[in-house]
Amino acid sequence: MARVLLFGPLRDLAGWRERQIAAASVHELRATLASEDPELGAALGGKGVQVAVDQAVVRGDAALGPASEVAFLPPMSGG
Amino acid sequence: MSIRLTEAPFDPGALLTAFTSGRSETGAVATFTGIARAEAGRTAILELEAYPGFTEAEIGRIADQARARFGLHDLAILHRVGRIQPGEPIVFVATAAGHRRAAFEACDFLMDYLKSRAPFWKKEHGPDGERWIEPTAQDHADRERWG
């Protein structure tokens, strides 16, 4: 089970901030989320949305372990 | 070097006192304190979200750049997260260097980064509802000055 975190406007759109979701890869996780909530699925693939696995930004797909933390990071506001 | 996030209000004067104490080779300390604006009543509360661990690490990478580029002796960054009221300090940056120019410039450099690139998500709550805020064109232009 990956620990999935949403930030900023993505959290408001989805209506949740953190969930445990079974997925073997980022790609599979995106597909699962998109099938549950197509609007969220589209937003996660939106311009400027970055993905971090275990707090490191990844590009494209990445394998997930049983204790992986996946964060979807929309464009940052700055402080 | 200290990089911290806090949900609690802070006293910039106390931070400056602590930062300057015990230094004998540092000739210059520059600081910047950012304060949440009321925007003529449009902002009742500013809500700032960070990704704990990730946000400090990303700020740390730019802090390392600043230390090398400006030859800093030390620096400190404290940033509020959570709900912030107008008039409350939201960010404190202090830089220590041998001479003033490096301290001033490093402080400016760090703030330009923090305002445009740092991993925060900022929401304004006001009488007309709430809205997410993105960096302005000016914020991006300010950061680009540094190459």
C-alpha cells in the first residue's frame, strides 16, 4: 500500500489529503485514481504537477514498494 | 545553518538577537522579515501548506547555493505554515558574512527564491471566499535576476 499525499488545489479538488492505495507503480496509481475520480485523474496529469516518491521528485514512471510515499505537487505558490 | 517551519507566531527580534550572538569574525548580518498583508480587508487569513521534510530539503538546497555563491558564514530561515493573520510575520531570513554586500545580496537572493519556487501552497481566505495564490510575474522576474 502506497501512502498517497495531495497538496494545495489538488487536495481541495479530491476532497482528501492522504490515503493508502495499493499500486506497484506511479503509472498504476494514476490509473487507479483516474478510474475512481476522472476529474482528479486529469488534474494529476496537468501542467506543472510534479510527483515525488519518498520525497524525491521523479519524472515519468517509478516502481512503488509497500511503504512508498507518493506526493502529487501542484505548481508551487512560494512563501 | 538553520531552516525551520513553524505553525506558531514568532518574534523576529528574538531571532535576530540569537543569530547575531557569539560571532567575532562576522562583520555583517542582514535580515528580512515578511509580514502577511491584509490587502485592504480582502485577506482575513492566509493559509500556507508545506510538505514537511521535502519543503525544508528544497529550501536547504538553495541555501547551500547561497552559502557558496556569497561566501556566507551562516544563515537562518524560519517560515510560518498553517493559518496566518494579517500583521503577523510570515518569514524571517538572516544571513551572516564578513562584509555587508554579501549579506544583503544573499538575503535578497534567498527571498526571491522563497517567493517564487519554494514548495509552499498558499490560500487566501477573505470575505469573498477563498482562492489559491500563484507567484506573480514580478516574483518570477525577481528570481531570474540571479541567473
